[in-house]
Amino acid sequence: MQICNQVSCENFPCENINKEGYIIPNIELDVEKINIIMISEAPSDKPDDYFYAKGEPYYMETTLQLFKDAGYDVSSINDIIDLGVYITTAIKCAKLEYSVPTNVIKNCSEILEKEISLFPNAKAYILNSDVAIRAFNYISKRTIGEKAIPKGSTYKIRQNEFFYKNSRVFPSYILTGKNLLIEKSKRKMIAEDIKNAFKSLTE
């Protein structure tokens, strides 16, 4: 299945966002083999840096390192997909500023909802940023009537167990950024979340 052919933003209603940086994964994959969905924050304003770009995209630099920290020998996005992991972003256009407007998160959550519904065997979601957590909570509120993740700093709440329908949900930190190569504490916590997501598949 080609993901970008299944979901899209139809009328681009949002302001304060870089619509030139709009992207949905343009990868062909077997959706039934995906067990874990990782949701990061936003696409890069440079398409060549996106997770699924050819070559050595910037977004994969820290992502690959995090999987290695978690004990998985990966060297490309295809290796991650082979583990049964799909990576996407909560919002589908690149940011103009550091923060993401609420209306953008809410609007994009409807696209994200359609996107994750394509994966019938997803049993764990890793929410890699506050934006991803907020977007996922919009989805959860619409579908099951309550937020999947309560208010609170990720550091304080991440040790608790959260569920969306019959799947585990892991609040975590953003996947991308040079700082992650320096901030060992965050690297360690994201790696733990990756390991725990895989562990939850067998529980």
C-alpha cells in the first residue's frame, strides 16, 4: 500500500504553517506487518531530510542511533520497517516557528487518524513529542471519548501504562535533532520506550 495515496490534506485550511513542506510518507509497504507506529512532530522544511528520503536524511541520523541504543542493528529506514515499525509525523506540513498552533494539531489529527487506521495490526504507539501526544489525544477523544495520555510532563508520566483501545501508548520525546546525540538522558528514555513498545507486543 502506498500511504500517501490513501490519506491527504484536501483543502489545507491551516495558517502559520509551511505548506510547501507538506509531506505524507510516500513509501510502499505491507500494512499488515506493522505492529508499532512512531509519531514524531513535523516534517522537515527540506524534503531531503525526511525519514523516507533517499540517501542519508537528517531525520534518520538520530532515529537510527535511538534504535541502536535500544539494541536493534539498523542502518536504514527499511531496516526499521522490517522490524514492523512505521514512522510518521503528527502534523503534515513543516513548521514556520518553534511552536505549532493548536488548530494545526487538531486539523492534522484528522489526517493522522485516517493514516493510523490503515494499520490493522498496530499494537503500540510511541508518541515522540508533545505535539504528537496532543494530536493523538484529539484522536482518542473523538473515537473513545477520552484522552489516551493525561496532562503532565513526559518525564513524570512516562512510567505509567496508557492504552488506546487494545493498544499500548507510550508518551516519549522527539526523534529528531542534533541535541539528542548530546542529551544522553533523553536518548536513554526514548530507547527504553522503543524497547518497551516491542516488549508490549508479546504481553
